[in-house]
Amino acid sequence: MAKTELTEKAFFDWMRSQQDDGRLSQTEVNGALELLALIEPAELKAILIKVNGWSDDQEMQLSEAGMALLNEFEGFRSKPYRDSVGKPTIGWGTTYYPDGTPVRMSDKPVTRTEAARIKQAVLNQDFSPAVNMMFADEIERGEITQNMFDALISLVYNIGVMGLKASSIYRNIKAGRYAAAADSFLLYNKGRVNGRLKYIEGLASRRGKERALFLA
């Protein structure tokens, strides 16, 4: 497949990703626009990478705001507990450790620091790469905003990679139907309890907030 041409929007999204605070000043925007009037976005990007030593990595990561929201949804518990569908869980909503070992109710407690490290490792090795791979073309075209990515990570952390891949959210995004994809978040408000799907109010509330973030 031919490489998609870099759009101005994707260029500016990339520029923001290189800033510590994820923002560009108006002066930086104006300067970039003046240069873009003379050269193509891809060429300007290559120049900035060389001059500033910036990264060409297009892989997106969960933002600080997204992480804060995920923590709000999951909550912290030092000791193992059973989540809304009865699955052993620990820390910040973690159901398995970085080595793939499932959480057990007999596991020893963890500190907030340990739990954060476990959660970050699982995000880095499983969930972030999966979302980046699923929507690589859309990310390259600049169609997936940071807010969208954060919402998708929150969702996949809850329903799993295969759950997202099989979802109407995935199908709608691939078809370019982003409003429909946002509405599809609301469908995933049930969990399997004792072998039967059950409406869970907490999940419904979470899906509503994820939908709002996806559209923000």
C-alpha cells in the first residue's frame, strides 16, 4: 500500500506530540504556516526532525489526562478484589501481570507505585500497541485525535483487545463513521456475570464519559 501523504493537520498533531505539554504557541503555529506555504508538510517534518532531533515515531501514547481519567474509572485497591464481573483484580484495575500471570485472590498487596508500574507495563506492551496497529492508517492520516486515542485505550483496558477488534466501534472507525463510532461506546454497558450478560450501571457511566472524550 502506498504511503499516505502527510496532511497539514497530521503535521501539526505530530508537532504537538514533540512538545512536553502537547501544545504549540501561536508564534510556533504562525511560523510553521509560513514554511508550509513554501514546502510540503512531509519535507518540513523531515527538516525539523534533523534540526531539533525530534522523533519520527508515529505511535500514539496515552496522555496524562487520559491516564488520570483511566485511574478515575478504575480506582486503586492495594489488595486483590473481584471486579463487577467477578474477575480477580488488583491495583488500578489490573487483571493480569506484565508476564501474563492472572491476578489471584491470594496475591500479596501492592503499593500505589507498584500498581502504577504494573499498569503502565501492561499498557505499553499490550493495549497501546494494539490500538496503534488497529488504527495505523487512520493515525497516519491524522484522523485519530489524542482524545479519541485516550478514549479507545480506556475502552480496550476494560473490554480487551479482542473485544475492541470485534466491536462496532472498530468497524465504524474503519469505515470513517466517527460519530457512529462514538455512539457505539454506549453499547458496551454489560458484563458477563455467572455466564449471563448483565447491565452494569458503572460501565454505562464510564461508556458515556468515554464517548464524550472521543468527541471532544
